[in-house]
Amino acid sequence: MDTAICTDDGHTYTAVEFSSLTALQLERKRRHLVCEACGFPAFFRKASRSGRGACFGARPHEDGCVLAAADNEIRLPGVGDDQDEAFNPGDRIVVELAFGGQGGEVHLDQNERGPRRPRGGRYIGEGGPRAAQMHRRLSTLLRMLVTAPNFRYSDQLIAVNDQPELLARDFFVHLSNVTPQYTGQFRGYWGQLTDARDGTDGVLWLNSGGRAEMSFCLPLEHKQEIMERFRLDEEEDFSGSYILVLGTLQVSRNGKMFCVIDDPAVVSLR
């Protein structure tokens, strides 16, 4: 999109005009952008070092939005043409963690580099109703969270290593719904990133909004691996991406909610 509305000041900005804001203004206003046509949340991405121009985008637009087609040209990391899949009540989904210290075989979706393995489900248990057990990668789960509301509100059981199993509707928490009540709880935190900012000691903060919203702390030792894995050329490429992180919510002394990405295996981007 060439233009977007900032609800912070009510002004309609062009991408070039928005790029000229001061760093402080940009940090605040980019978290208050909406599509000019449908009013759905939008994001801003700066001009890249590779020559890509500054632009706005929305993921998603409202159904039928006239600007949605133009946005299809803005390829976010990991966007593919996967088809939705059906989940039935009672299904048990075992999450496959493919990277980092979790061990195990590497299984990748089309946006990730590496070998692939067929996916599928099998029935488990003896007697009574037959429940399907399926193994799913984080990238597949993130796709389902973004594209299939019936999944994010479903009763499928989610199994992650030695963590207590929870229903999908309880395990996956959208970033807009994160509150301090989740402090200390291991969950699948997911949603859209507004921007990424450098912190101390090489840490990269992946933000979902202002100080009241949750952020992810990406340590320096994992930054390069994650950027290469999702084909991110620079930090600005995080803007507008959907993220899913399996981790534990923490709250700083000044009340900031955050989750540390302590292993590349526990994160997926789309």
C-alpha cells in the first residue's frame, strides 16, 4: 500500500512521508496504522538496503478490501500456498521442534531450508472413541493460527515435550490478549510484529506494539541463525511478520511483558 491512516493523529501518510518522521515519532506512530480502505491493522516497512522502497501493508485485510490485491505483492517471510487442514475434537497434536538444542530430526516447511518429511496423522488408543495423533511443525501451526480461526479456538490437545498438555484455545495466546496474568506460564504466544529494535548486549527486541504490549527478546547468539532460516536480509524485515514463540512470559520491574527466545527451535515466522 502506498498510504495508510495513523489513528494516533488521524493523518493519512504516504510511505515516503512516513519514512521522514523522526525515530521517536516513527516508533510510536507505526503501532497505530490502519488500512485506508478497510480499517484493519496495518504495518510499515522502511526502505531496504537492497533497494526495496518503503511501503505499508496489512495482514490480513478485511474480506473484499480493494487494497488486498496490491498487498499480495509484499511477500512476508514464510508466506506460502499451503492448504488448510481439518482438525476434529479430540485430536492430539504433538509439536515438532526442529531446531536448536531440542534435538530430533529437522523437518521444514517450504520457507525454511532443509530436508522434508511427509506429514500425517494416526489413531492412538485402544477401545472407545479413536483420537488422531498428529505431528505438526511450528510453521504449520502458525499458518493455521493465522488462516483458520476454528483452530485457534478449538479443543485439540497440544503436546510440547514435557509441558502439561492444554487445549489449543488455552495454549495459544494472541499478543493482543497477553496480560500479566500469564506471567510464568508456558504458552504459544503469537501475533503480528510492528517493528524490531536493538537493545543492550546485541539483543534484538521484536515488538508487537507500545510498551503496554508484549515483546520478544532475541539474544545475539540466535539472531543470525533465525534471520538466515527465514531469509531475512535485515532487521526491518521483521516488521509486519506473524510470529509464534513457545515460551514463558516474564514481566520486568517496570511492568514490560516479554518472552525470551532461548532456542531457535521455539520460534516460527510467517
